[in-house]
Amino acid sequence: MLATLERRLGPKGFTRDAHEMAPWLSDWRGRVHGQAAALLSPANTDEVQAIVQLAAENRVAIVPQGGNSSMVAGATPSADGHSLLLSLRRMNAIRSLSPEDDVAVAEAGVILSDLHDAAAGIGRRFPLSLGAKGSARIGGLISTNAGGTQVLRFGTMRSLVVGIEAVLPSGERFDGLSALRKDNRGYDLRQLLIGAEGTLGIVTAASLRLVPAVGARAVAWVGLAGPHQALTLLRRLEAATGDAIESFEAMPANVLAMVLRHIPGTRAPLGGTHAWNILIETTAPVGAPDPVEQLTGLLASAAEEGLIEDATVAANEAQAEALWKLREVIAEAERAEGPAAKHDISVPVSIVPDFLIEARAAVESRFAGSRVVGFGHLGDGNIHFNVLPPPDADGKAWVEGEGKAVNAFVHDFVGARGGSLSAEHGIGQLKLAELARTAGPVRLHVLRAIKHALDPLGIMNPGKLVPGVD
Ligand code: 2HG
Ligand code: ZN
């Protein structure tokens, strides 16, 4: 089979060279290391089909991979070295851009920031962004139903993917790129593939919703006493600005300090230290009144009333970018800080403030010496509630040992409040055991039944997402 693949894909599409494969065999945080029989980089959907057909005939597992920035090792192969690592990197064409349909058709290997640039070229934008935008690819963003920093206004990938092309585990091609706003032909395969982490097939291209370009934006950094004040501020700004608020990101003092410690060229945006910091972005369409003036006025009244302690509104794009950088590099700063028990949880927005305070107190008192760094997308209820080991502990050993008890404790705390243990990063390998422990029989039954219906041979990204099937 490998010789056939080598012939079919040519030297650009096939390698078994250890050096070439090495960067793609470990996850972004370096926690999981796998092996693969070969790294395949098909140039088009026909080649993907040929690979899947051969793999199905030979009962060989395929692990699809995009930018390899998964937070849950969703694109890292198992250690047995039998699977084929299938990289979509070479399929990076933007097939079309239509201002009339407000749709871009992008292949799975298109990098998110390249799509942003292409949309800007026709006076539109693709309204999903995240810290890894320079490396994350469309196929991975779809397969993880990525969220990011604009979910508040535009939703996750699920609400932005209007059509999909994919190769199913049988090797059949699903041609669903037509960008229909309404389509009631029954079960929606497109929605099944979004967030499936490559377990139901390989997304090769997608039709993506575009929205009008931004005319002007206002970016502000706010210091305030706590998350309750933050939620009050969010609701007040929404009431005053309509749907102009795109981002409302929260970070406590210890997370800002971590960023300033590890990322060169960053500096604190406000004079004093504040228990909580909020990054806010509002936008206005071309020709509408400048949003900077409006946000500045609203924050001034909030300060007068004592709802917030201090604020600064970026005076130009460079300042706006500098504020955004403080938010977007958190994951990088945390990686530099060392191993952590990481949680990507969501709860209803109304209880986020209580959750942040109560869960932090509960974890830090139950696990002596541990330190919570909880930050994230307050506006949509998604908090990255990460827990650092005690300063004197061996970080890696702690994460594998006591860290597991921390995971269970946090997930139970979240579950008791109706929340989810995976808001936007997916399940991959790292959350699989916890999903199995907490999901309950109905959810598990549905996951397994769908997996079995579409991938009866179990060749698509085994060992990820679906507990008990590999
Ligand atoms: C973010 O919001 C990313 O910055 C990463 O989702 C979160 O590292 C994390 O926990
Ligand atoms: Zn996030």
C-alpha cells in the first residue's frame, strides 16, 4: 500500500523521512508524541479520495492534520506507528470569492489569516479570529468547530460554514459546497462533519460566510474589580450599542502578569494593577459614526459610577493591535510558564462571574499550592480555567498525577452547573477519558452510533473524540 501511495502522490505528497515527519508527530504543547507509517500531503480532493480508498481496503487508520495547533492532541497519531498522517497543508487554494453570495470557497489547508486578507480584498471579512490565526487552517477550524474571540457576535464555525466538500470514510466524495441558505433534505452532513475532529471523514473544502468589512473599530482595555462588574458592563454596552460588540475578553491580574513576564515587547496598558482586565472591541460599518467616541463616552460614565476602575481606548490601529496582542499571546505565555492542568469549559454566561470566584477558591483550597489562571471569552461563557502546579512541584509529573484529580474536580464543578468540559478546543485524545466518565449513556450512545454508521471500519482518526471506539 505504501508503495502505491508513493507512486500516486509523488515526492511532494509522500514522505517517510524521520526529519520531515518529526514536527507533525507531536502536539503544539509537546505533551503527546506519536508515530506514523508515512506523512501524506495530497494536492487535491482526488488524491484524498485515492488515499482513503486504499486505507479502507487495507484497514489502515488515517489521522488528518491542518495547522497542528490542537489544544487536545486531536491531530497527533498514536504511538504504534501504523497510521497514515494526512496533512491538508498543500490544499491551500481559495477557489472563489463571491461578494454577491457573501461566500468564500476555501480549501482545507487555507490559513485563517490568508482567508482574512482575501476577504478584505473584496470588501468583506470572515468574522472568526483567534490567537493561532497565522497557523490554524480552515479544515482544522471546521473539524474542531473553532470559536475564538468573536463568537459573541458571529457564533462559532458552525454558524459560518454554509457548505462543505469532504471525503467520507468509504472513500466517497460528498459534494455539498453549494452555499444554500435553506436546505431541508434531512440529516445535515455538513453539521455532522463540523466538530467531528476528522472521525467521520476528511473535510477538503468549505463555503464560508462573509460579512461586510469593518468601517472603523474601537478597542478598549478596562480595569475593574471583578467578573460581576464585567458582566454588568457587558450588558450595559450591548444595550447602548446594539450588536456592535464583537469581543469581550477577560483576564485576571495573574494572567496579565504572566503575559508581561514571558512575551517580549509587551507592557501593561493601565497605570495601576486591577484584579480583572477586559478587552473590548466594538465595530461600525463603513460610513457609520466612529465607534471610538461612543465607547469612550460609555466607559467614562461607567467609571463615574464606579462600575470600572480605569480604561484606555486605543487612539490608533497600532495601539489597538498592541492591546489585542496582550490577549492573543496568552496561550504562548502559558506554554512558556510550563505544564498546567488545562480546562476549556463553558457555563451559562449568567453564572460565569460566580463560577470564576467559587471555582478558583475551591480548587486552590482543595489542591494546596496550585494556582488558577482562568481567562477567556467571558462574553460567550467560555473560560480557559487552567491550573498551574505548586511552584516547587515537578510540573510534568504533577499534571500526570494530581493534575488528573484537578481535571475531575473542575469538570464535576462545571457539570453540576450545567456546563461543558469542552467549549471550543474539542475532545481529541486529552479529554477522552473525562468525556467517557462524565458524558452519560445517552450522549455516549449517540456518539458511537453516528461514528459506526459513517465509519464502520473505524479508520478515521481512531482514539479521538468517541470514547470506547478505536
Ligand atoms: C485562547 O483563547 C485559546 O487563547 C487558548 O483558546 C486557551 O491555552 C488556552 O487555554
Ligand atoms: Zn479560547
